[in-house]
Amino acid sequence: MDITGAPVSARWVWVALGALTGAFHLGLIFYGLVPNLAARPLHMALILPWVFVYAAHGRIALFSGAVLAGVGIAGCLWIAFNHQMLRNQYGFLENGFQEALAVALLLITMEGARRAIGWPLPLVALLALLYGLYGQHIPGEFGHAGTPLRSFLGTLVIAEGGLWGSLTGVSVGVVSVFVIFGAVLNAGEAGQGFMNVAAAAAGRLRGGAAKVSVLSSALFGSISGSASANVASTGAITLPAMTRLGYPKRLAAATEAVASSGGQIMPPLMGAGAFVMVELTGVPYSEIMLAALLPAILYFLTVWQGLNAFAGRYDLQPIPAEDRPARRQVLITSGFFAIPFATLLIAMFAVGYTPQYAAALAIFAGLALLFVDVSLRPNLGQGLSRLADAMLNTGRQVAMIGSIIICASIIIGVLGITGLGVKITSVILSGSGGALWPALLLTALACLLLGMEVPTTAAYVICISVAGPALTELGLEPLQAHLFVFWFALLSTITPPVCGAVFIAAGMVQENWLRVALTAMALGVGLYVIPLAMIANPALIGLRETPGAAVLAFAIVGLGLSGVSRGLIGQAAWPVRCGFVAGGVALCFAALWW
């Protein structure tokens, strides 16, 4: 057995399934004529074996997983092959077989998400379903008129209002393609290239090992889209390096957790969130990337400033010259990610291709580089081994993201059917007294609480579905509201009591997680302040429309964040540090006083 629980002798089967998964999603880009009610169930059919069989531990889990995957695949294929008939039913189930199929697919979806990420998200989905089925018995404004069972289940399962809704469409058409891109890059030398570039750029600076962690995590995290995955991958290299150079364990772990969390807000890719945002806002990807750029840079500059303060406090030395990569090594390994990235960006911005088409071209460039070793010579044996790894990672990671998004689609579907989203919006409006800033704080609290229980992308989708209309009604531009919610959905990665990135990093260095979390909150203070600063200074996300005003806002907010960071981490007396924090916060919200 390998570490995933899959029999080693069956590795080729999973490699083949991963290749099929990749070929299916890339094929949709070039063919593009597959109806949604066929493509989206086929997407789910491809991910079910990974969720239920590949990741199964123990005979009972393997047997039950095989049964559930078989039933789910059969149900998905039935819907895909009968999509024309089902389209004419307009979301209404016609017989008992269809009812049983709908119930089975909903339960399998929730169980798949439970096996992939645990109980919280499936429980939220289950509560949403129970509300849809029995909410008519709830008195007062939170009840609903009721929906016939066959119509309710049909809308969720045989129409594009639930499992196969627009959110799943994003997973099929865009997110999965970029997940494949990341899997291909990580199978080759690109990850080492990230580390080498970061070490060459920051290794000679004071506190260099921590700054290498920041740069490499920003680069890697933009692709991975997962703070936890980022910690586990880049942290395996950066954490031992920091502790070996005498960094306090809590600082080393906090640095990795904070940097890895920031990878999800760093353009050009921003993990999966940017493409979900494109679908939900209708704003072109290029505009979202430009809007997110300056706030992301501010975040990492704030982390950098905090590391400078810690470096002075603990006399943190640069990485020794002998441990830094040679210039030739940096140049060669950087090409393994620079060429696919250049292909992606040129195809998108110079040629004008769609993000998914550009990503497909970048994937082909990355696949070719798998067959080249660091001596720049073709290596067929190594290339085939890396290709197999890329296919395995493609299957696993597409399944992880897909299981989350399809389960979240249940919640979004129920919100639409019952009108619950509108009712929660009215609660936010009434609870805030019709004022924007109280509504923002209520939304931030909801993002923090929900983010503790579900992954960032799911937390963002659910929060924006219920709070977004309230924020736009109170005067925010849609993109402002979405970026605000997306940033605050990240809070739970470093904020107690549930802080996934901190837990992983603390475990890797064997340090008390609460000490790591407190240090991470000080280092990552930008995560708490910058979303609010984007509201107070709308120019900060207006780089495309008003570049001069955007750069001015960037400078002012950056100066304010520098003061906040110095006040939290510096060594001055408490009154002085409090003054820095107060003055810094005032600068961050300076536009409110003008």
C-alpha cells in the first residue's frame, strides 16, 4: 500500500484515471459544445472514485466507498446521457426512480465532501436541505411557502439549480484546468525553482530564511489555492531551514502559516477564488487580477516589515552563502515555472485568449518540461515518472476541489429555491441599522465563523451569497464586496480557535499552536486591516481605472500598515507602540476623514 491507501499494484489504474480526468477537462476547452447537464455530471463521475476509493483507509471504508462510488457514477452517467429528456422536465421529477436517484446523489455528494474535508460543510448542506424540506413549518419571516418534493429535488439534481449550477460550472470549466496546471508544475522542477528564486532574492538579507518562506509561499500559494497544502509543501523545506538557523519555533511556524495564507490572494492565479469571483460578479478576470494586485502586495510588505522587526529582536542572520543556490542553478530551475507562466500570461493578455484556453497552453508547456532535467537534457524515464505523478495529483486535487464546490452548490441551490438568502440579507441590513460599517463588521464576523468550519472557497461563496446583496445595497461596488468577503474568508487560517495553517505549521515544528497563532496574527495583521482599508480607500482596487489614485492609496495604506506592524512587534515602550498602532490605523482609513 502507498501512503494514500491505494494498492501499489493498482497505481497504473489511478494514473490512467487521472489522465482521463485531465483529458476530459482539457477536451471541454477545445471542443466546447458539451451541454452543462452532461459535462457537469461527468465531472462528478470522474471525481467519485478518488474521493471514495483512492483515499479509503481500511476494508470497511474501501467496500462502502466502492459501493457509493458505483451508485454515484451510475447516477451521474444516467443524467448525462438523458440530459435532453431531463431538460424538458424543467426541474420536476416524474417518477419514483428519479426521486430515489435524486436522494442518492445528494447523500453521496455530502458523504463525499465529508470524506474529503470532514463534517462541517456537509452538515451545513444537510441543514440547508432540511430547511428546504420543512421550512414551511417555521413561523415568522424565516419560514417559506414550501416547495413540492419532486420540484425541490428536481431543481437540485436534474436542473441547473443545485448540483449542476453555475458554481459547479466554474469547477468544471476553469478551476479544474488551473488545478491541472498546478499539478503539472509541482510534478517537475517548478517547486524547486520557486524556492531557488526566493533564496537568491532574499537569502542574503537579515532574517533571510523567513523571507525566503514568504516569497516561495506567495509564488506557490497562488497556484495551490490552499493554505494548508502550501504549508505542508513549502514548509517542509523552509521550516527546517529556519529552525536550523536558530529562529524561535513559534516565529518559524507563524511565518510559514502567514505566508501560505497570503498565497490565495496573490495574482495572477489566486488559487480557485479568482475564477469563482469571475462567475459570480461577471467582472473579467484581468480586472479582478489588477484590482487584487496592490492589496496583495501590501499584505506581503506588511509581513516583510514584521519580519524585519523580529530579525532585529532575535538577531536573525542571513542564510549562509554556501546554503544559497548558485546563480546558474537559479536561472535553470526558474525556467521550469517561468516558461509555463509566460505562456499563460502572454496567451491571456497579449493574444487575448480566455483564461482556461491560456491555461491549457501553459499545461502543454509544463508537460513538455517534465521530460527535461536540471542539466537541460531530455530524460524520458524521469519524464514518464513525473507525468505519472502529475496525473495522480490531477485526479486527487480535482476531486478535492470538486467535492467541496459541488457540496457548496447544494447550499446555494437551497438559498435560491427558498429565498433564504434574501431573508438573511434583510437581517444584516436591519441589524446594521442601514449603515455600511456595522454591516461590514457583521459580514466579517460571519466570514470568520464560517471559515473556521469550511474551506476558504466554500466560505467565500456562501458568505457572498447571503451578505453580498446587503453590502451592494448599502453602496459598495460588487467587486469591492467580493474582495472584502474573500479576504475575510481567509481569516480562519491564522485566527484561533480553528486555524488550519497554524495547526499544520505548529505540528511540523512541535510548538504550542496558540503561541504560533498569536505570533501569526501579529505578522499577518494586514489580513485584518487591508479588507477594511479597501472599503475606506476604494482607489486601492482601482489600478485599472485610476492608476495614480491607486498608487497614492497604496502608499498611504502601506505607511499606515507599517506603523501598525511596528507597534505590534517593535521593542519600544507600550505607550509608544500603542501610538504607532493608532496612528497606523488612522492612516489606513485616512480617506474617510477627507
